[in-house]
Amino acid sequence: MLWVKAFHLIAMVCWFAGIFYLPRLFVYHAACDDEPGRERFKVMERKLYRGITTPAMIATVGLGLWLISYNPSFYLSQGWLHAKLTLIAVLIGYHFYCGRLVKVFRDDRNTRSHVFYRWFNELPVLILLAVVILATVRPF
């Protein structure tokens, strides 16, 4: 079980690294005004989303479900876990919305400013804080 937990945490760190950096790339991409720069951001965004962030998300979710499977009656009766899973569902939605934005930038259809993406980049920070507190403190 400890190995599964360790790999779950490693995958979660990789997922959050990607989910923090990808919107930061959107900030820079939205502010970029030269064609070679925009093309470079398209490659970086695609590789980060498809090659790192999405596999890390899948691993995080899979390993998390594996951890729950060790004692599902206990874990599924815990309020903190329900709150955590709700936040994870929001984060998965955010992740897929980022994938949609990768395509928007790829197709040169972005209409939002770099300021929007600066604010957009803050949501996963709040989710991370809440998830770590819920999983560690288990307040309810």
C-alpha cells in the first residue's frame, strides 16, 4: 500500500506541475506577437498536455482508486474524501478545459488576453491547497 501511495503522490506532483505550467504557457502565448514564437508555444503546449500532464492525471486517478480499493467501506464513508473527490472532479474538468484551450491556440482562435490566463492559472492552486489539507488533516 505504501508503494501505491508513493506513486500516487509522485503522479499527483507531475500532474500539478503540468496543470500549473500549461496555463502559464497560455499567458505567454496570448501575449506573443511574433509567428515563430506562437508556433513554438503551440508545440510546447501540445507536448506538455499530451506527453506529461494527461498521463500524470490518468496515473493519479488510477492510483487513487487503487488506494481506495484497499478499504472502500472505510474511505467511502469519510466526508473529507467526498470533498476531495469533488475537488478532483473539478480539477479533471479544468484539465480537459486546458486541452480545449490547447486546440484553440493551435487553431489561432484565442480571443482572450494574457490577463485572463493569469487569473485562470490560480484555480488549481486553490484546489491543491484544499486537497492537501483534506487528505492530511481529514477535518471531517
